Amino acid sequence: MVLSDVLPGETVRIVSVGGEGALRRRLLDMGLTPRTTVLVRKIAPMGDPIELCLRGYELTIRLDDAAKIQVTDEKE
């Protein structure tokens, strides 16, 4: 499953971060690293962007970027 498929209110754990070059580096620098727990707080009315809560702060990212992040259910 990818982060862009997660519904608001769900908590997931990052498995891997895709993308290439500067995009991947930017995602990792923002704290979106493997084994990080992420709560999807809300999705904008038009579906893009999404607001995440991780590592004690809130982050908003584009849906295209979220589609490059593989996640798993927090319970697994």
C-alpha cells in the first residue's frame, strides 16, 4: 500500500521511500524515513495535498509525492 491510499484518521508505518535524486532526499529530510509512524490527519477537499502528523509535527505533502512512499498497517 502507498501513503496516498491511506484514509484520514489512519496510522501507518513507512516501509520504504521511493523516488529518485532530489525528490527522495527531500522526502527523507522531512522525516519520512522507514519505520516512522505516520498519522494521516486530513485530505484537502479536492484530494490534494494531504496533511500528516509524524515525529511531533505536522507536514503537508502532495499526493504525487505520497504515492512514492510504501507503507504498512500500524498493527502488523
